[in-house]
Amino acid sequence: MILIVIITCWCLNMLGGGMAQIRNESNVVVKVGAVLDISNGTVGIIGLSCINMALSDFYHSHSHYKTRIQIILRDSHKDVLTAGAQALDLIKNEKVQAIMGPTTTMQANFVIQLGDKAHVPIVTFSATSPSLASLQSPYFFQISQIDSAQVKAITSIIQAFGWKQVVPIYIDNSFGEGLIPYLTNALQQANIQLPYLSAISLSATDDAITQELYKIMTIISTRVFVVHMSTNLGSKLFTLAKKIGMMSQGYVWIVTDSMANLFSSFDFTVKESMEGVLGVRTYIPKTNKLDGFGVRWKRKFISHNPTLVDTNLNIFGIWAYDATIALAMAIEKVGIGNTNFGYNESNTSSNYYMPNFEKFGIAQNGEKLSEALSKTRFKGLSGDFNVVDGKLQAPIFEIINMIGDEEKRVGFWTPNKGLARNLDRKGQISNNIIYSTSKNDLGSIIWPGDVYSISKGWEIPTVGKKLKIGVPVKYGDNYTEFLKITYDRGTNKTEATGFCIDVFKAVLDILPYELPYEFLAYAKPDGEMAGSYNDLISQIYYGNYDAVVGDVTIIANRSNYVDFTMPYTESGVTMVVSMKDNRKKNAWAFLKPLTWDLWVASACSLIFIGFVVWVLEHRINDDFRGPPSHQIGTSLWFSFSTVVYAHREKVVSNLARFVVVVWLFVVLILVQSYTASLTSLLTVEQLSPTITDVNQLLKNKMNVGYLKGSFVYGILKNLGFPDSQLITYQSPEECNELFIKGSVNGGIDAAFDEVPYVKHFLGIYSCSKYVMVEPKFKTGGFGYAFPKGSPLVADISRAILNVTQGGKIKTIENTWFREPSCLNSNTDIFLNNNLGLESFWGLFLIAGICSLSALLIFLVTFLYQHNHIWLYNNSNTSIWRRFRVLVRIFDQKDLNCHAFKKSENKKESSDSPCSFEASPGTHCPPSPSSQTESNVSVYGDFSFSPNIEMDVVQITNQEVAPVNNCEINSQATANMTSSTFVTSSP
């Protein structure tokens, strides 16, 4: 059968070449070799048929071209040496101008070196390994999608579903190894770990493959696999994986284009075993040209290969077609006339990479042909044909899902936009603004096990295996509220209880899956802890434990060896000190409620209010008249007596009443606040820490304590404490005893510990004795430790957040601890009862504005009613004299006020209406006693002096009219008789 296929292909080859020469005898025949696997495998046979059809189609549509390609076929029989020998024969004996093929990467690796030495372009359409590019030959053209181009697409898929670990499974040869460095680099850049690399030999038996799969299943927790293999080995792998249960729910399989491109060629058994597999392959847009070619190819292929009815056109055949068209265009462009080979002297020298079989020449047109092929651009079956640095550019990948006997496209990937569900009409992703790694940009996927639920990507390696969880052992019965270990000899099991364990169990209850585990005490045979907490953490690093659960603090040096979950307690290391009562029982305690600025403001306000009331009441209220000392005393007495509401003086003016009402409101608030603050100051216990600063401990060389075996020792040493000042304790009771002794008696004056321990200590002892104070050193809090890269960390951290943010954590805390009755700072322990001006400046502002407003209204009215004094036009009268006149007027009683009118009416009812000495502004004539003076009234400096030269000045009766302070807008009710005032001449 194989012989028939070979003869048929050879006949087609000769027929195509012969017909070309018959059509035009002037055409130049250019020999092109083809080293393909046509005796074993379909890729070479399909490729050869597409090459012949490409030549036929091309020269049919370009009959005017002067060159015709003649294919010289050689079969490599899937052997590297055979492929090299055939290529050498084609170059040396057939003088071919180019070679198409070979089929595999390993064959191409050898043939490329031959072509480089002979300057013969090597054009491969099926060798995809990126390792071939490392040869850096200008005569090598990889007309296929290079494998390394798909690693970012695979990484985006893994990121989309949140998987953190991946195990690559690849064929153990240059083809498989060529992809791994690129895949590893792309995954690590995305923080995706590769805990294991599985390499399977091409010649591996079913037992060897099964053993490797069992190893992965039982040792590695990761359940996400990336397979990069040839179709034969890959088909065997998936068939065996299904047999041992690795194609069930929870597993994720992603295959590269080496298998995804040829999925349609698999038999039904292999397709069935690959149910739910995801594949990444180069996207070939559907066009009418491609559909038409597919129909013609199928018809012609079956006619020449009747035994291969089920064979379908694949992407390698399409690339072979486009590569042949590109080579034909390049040859026509170069116009090859001289097909001879020149002698290559360098061939006589040895070569490390390739044996020097014998001398052969150099193609004279090789360099021109290589350059022309690099510049060839056209629209091919696979899309835009564009070769850059010898590699075909095909930027779009499609993601397919294997479902039964069919494949379903679930999305696309491009280097610029990432994942997308669909493409626009131009074949581009238009809906993504930024690079997408979201699973929402992919269609629905059926995973292994015929399920739609997304795998978490890992599970416990084998059924029935339990996590080995190490737990610390406490000294004696100390701090058993956090963790207590008991060993049941009957069941031969270690039991753990306490706050840390209850939180861990609550976390496991939230996980969406079962997590079997067993506790292992980190202890010596005598029951004591086998080492420090750092030693316990290192057991995870060495693989002795799968996790550590307990009161383990998250700190930087430990995170270098393990991964911690989110903390489940408050973080930090703080200082706890004893308390003292600050109540001062002295004679001046009554001054403490108010700060000095509030005392001063209050005193100034009292004096100011007294002054304002005196100004407003002086002319109309006898209580605010009299000798100056009496008036000052009365004003101060009035304002200070308002503090206790004991003022007896009546307030007559409405303006003064307004001021007093506002002031009484201010006084009410001040007095009540002072009373409450003084009561609290004298009755409430005032507590403050004895030590408030670490420097105080260092300066006075006081002893400090810390929990035995704690990392706090390192913090204290960094602070500068010598060992002579450091004392360890193992229980809250022992810590309390050390505080009672004090540094003088070998005890301590302060203790440093983690916040959860300190809160527990304060819950046992009264807050009147101890308190937490600054400084507070940052730590991570208590967390659970797992191996580096463990997928459990993310799930348990999310579960911890659910526990700590809900009411569950409070229930657990109440079960094991007593709630401290105080908070964690000295400002929370005792009240600062001093009242400052900042709390009352608004009241003083209101009182001040009201007082100034009343005073301003009074002054404006007073000056307005006596404006004739200011307007008196006499240059001999100074401003100072006029001001003194106003002062004298202000000092007189305002008899028009209703207060004086009432008293006057009472006197008139019993005495003569004019029985008292008249004052300016009344209707009564002056009393006899007043007649002893001159007929001229005397006001201030305006006086009668007959012995000097005088100017007579006529002043109207309004000039001496008194101001009515009770009724601001009233007019003088009586006119004074005209008087003559005289002033001395200057």
C-alpha cells in the first residue's frame, strides 16, 4: 500500500512538471527538492498533495511566467539521518534550488545546516519548534506558526480561571523541549508556578506512561496540565489518562497546537478520551477560496489515495500550499537562469554540528532567492502571507473545546487584546479596550467529566491522604486558651483545642470541599516542644509537615520559607505597664476643671459685661450712680453676682436687659460644665501608666519581660535592651508576679508581647492595674503556614475573611477569653476633664457681639442727639473741650426716662411741682438755691468770667437737652430758656 502511494505521488509530480514543459518549451525548469514523511504519516502525504495542487493552480493562473518548479521528492521515513542523506543528495546530485520540508523538528534541525552551507533555502511547513530559530540561518523559512507564539495565549487561559499552578507534560525530544523555556517564562511572569515538569519519551510504553501519570496524580496536588506532544504520543497519553481516572471532574487539560491542529484526524476512541480538553491553535479565517480549495483537494486526494477516505485537510496542508505559492513567486522574481553550483572551499573544513560527508557546491542564486522569499507578500489560504525573520506571522489563535466527536470554538486570543469571544468582520477583536484575561470573554466550556463547573485546579494528591498539620506545644498549662495539645493513647491520635484550632475548624467549614487532616504535635518524647517556632516553620520547608496551625505570627523572615494565610487576629507587638492613680487631693483642685485660657476669658468677659451694663444704665438707674468707687464696685458686683444668679440691682434699659439675658445664658452653660467636670475630677478614679516611653525604660535601666521562646526577644535586642534587663515568663500569672516585684526586687516594670496575648492578660487582671501603651510594633498577626505556592493559601485566606468579618469570630473569642473592661491606651483609661476655651469660644463670641451691638446703638443715639456740640462752629473751642461737655452730659441723669418720671410723680403728689432744683431739660424754674449762681448755666469749660474779655455765644435750647436713654427716638419735650455762654478770649 505504501509503495502504491509513493508511485502515485511520483507520477503526479512528473506529470505536473512534464505538462509545464509541454505548454511552453521556453519555460525554465527549476528543481525544488521535497523531503517529506510520505511512507508513515498523513502530514507528509497531505503536504505533498497540496504542493502539487499549488503548482497547478499557480501556473494555471500565471501561464505567462517563464519559470516552472519541478518537485524532486525524497522520503525521510521519519528518520533524522535519512532526511539528512536525502537532503544532501538533492543538493549535490540534483542541484535543487530549494528544499521543502522536512516534516519534523529533529529532521529540520539537521537539514537546515546543510542548506545553510550550500546556500539553499529550506522551507518547512510542519516543523514548529522555536528551537530551530536559534540556528539563525538566513536560508531557513518556517512557514508555520512557531510554537512559542501560543504560550501567552495558554497563560491567558490559565489566568482567566485563576489557577496558580500548572504541570507541563511534553515529549522528551527537541520538539518538546523547545517550547518549555518559553512556556515556563510566560507562566512565571504571570505568577503561575510549575511544581513539576513531566517529560515522556517518544518510545515510552503504555506501562511507563501510566506510571508517570500515577506519579503526577499521587504526588502533585496540581490538576491543571498543559500537553505538548506529537499526535501519536498524545493520543496514547489521553487514552491511558482516561483509564486511570484523570479525565474526570476536577482535572483540566490544555493541549498546544501540535495536537489541536490535527484533532480531526484522531479516531473516535481518542476523541472520546479527550472529552472536555481545551486546545489552542492558529486561527485560519473561513473564506470562499479556502472552502473551494478544500472541496477540490478532497476530491483529488481521494481519487489518488482511495484507502485514506477519512483523511481531512489540515493546517499543515494549507501552509504547504501557501509556502509553494510563495516559493514560485520568489523564483519567478529572481528569474533563475543559472542552476549550477559553485565549489565551496569551506566544505573541506570540519564542522562541529554536522559531519562533512563530502564536498558540495554553493547555489549561485541562493542568496537572491532567500531575499525574494523574505519580501513575498500575498493573500493566501491561511490569510495574509507575511514572513518576518524567516517566520510566518499569524497573530490570532482560536481556543477550542473537545466535545465528543466534535470541536467547539469558545474564544480567540490576540497579542494586543487578549481573550475575546468573537471577532469583528475584519477578523479583529474590537470590544476589548484593554488586554483581557477574563473568563467572561470565553464561551461556555464543558470540562472533563462532562461538567460545566470550573475546577479549582488542585486537590489532595491521593484519595484518603490527610494533610499533616504541625502544631506547637505550650510550656505546661500556659496559654491553653490559644492552643492545647492532648494525646489520646487509646486512639493513638493527637487532639488539639483552643482558640486557634476553633478558628481553623470554622475556616474549613466554609471551604467548598473536604480537606482531610491530622494534627501532629511538634514535641519531644518527653512532651516538651521540639524547638522554637522558627524551627517548626522550617519543617514545612523541609517537607515534614503540609501546614502549621497555631499561634504562629506572620513575620518577614518566616515568609521566605512558607506562605501564610490572611491573619485571623489583631496584629502587632505592644508594651503593657502597670497603672497609677492620678487624683490630686490638694487645695487648688477646684481650678482643674477649666484651663487657664478659659479662666482668663471668663474673667475678662465678666469685667466687660459689667462695663457695658454700667454704660447703658448710668444715666437712668440710681443703682449705677454715685461716687466713682461706688460705680466700679457696683458694676463688678453685678457682673460677678450673675454667675450665681444673686444680682439685686434692677436693669432698666432694654439694651442692658438684652445684654444680661445673653450673658446669663453663657453663664448657665459655663457653670453647669464646671460643676460636672469638677464632680468627675474629684470622684472618678484617674488612672495613667507608670511608663509611657521605651526610652524611659532604657534610661533608668528598668527590667522588661517577654514570653519565653517568642520572637519578641529580637525586637527588644534591636531596641537596645541588654540581656541583663530581659526577663522571660511563661504564663500570665508569672507575668503578674514579676510586675508586683518590680525591677528593684528582680521583677519587671514593663512587658512586651503580641496583642492577642496582651488582651488575654488584661482580661484576667483588672484594667486598674495594667494597660497597653505605645509603641506598637507592626507584625502580621496570627496566621496559618503552608508550603510555598500552595493553592490552599488563597482558599483558606478567603475563608478566614468570611469568619473574621462575621459574627463567628466573636463567638469563638467569647468562648475562650474574657473581654477586657478597658481599651488599649492611657487616653482611654482616664478622662481628661479639663475644659478649654476651644469648647466655648462660640458662646463668648455671641455674648461679645450682642454687647458691642448694644453699646454701639447707645453711643450712636447719644452722639446723634448731641451732634450740635460737635457741629458748634467756634475755632476757640477745642475737640477736647467738646468731648468733656459730652462726658458731663453723660454723667447727668436722664430725667426724661420713665424711671425718674415715676419717682418725680410721686414727689409731686406730696410736694410742690417745683420743689427740687431744676435740671436742664425740665419744665420747672430753677430752685432758689440755684439762683445764687449767675443766670448763665455752667457746663464744663463753658463758664462765666466777668473779669476777662468774653465772646457772647448764643446756644439753642437743644444744645443742653438731656438724652432720653429709655426711649431712643424721643425728642426733648421742653425748651430751655435761651442762655448766653461765654468763653475766654484766646
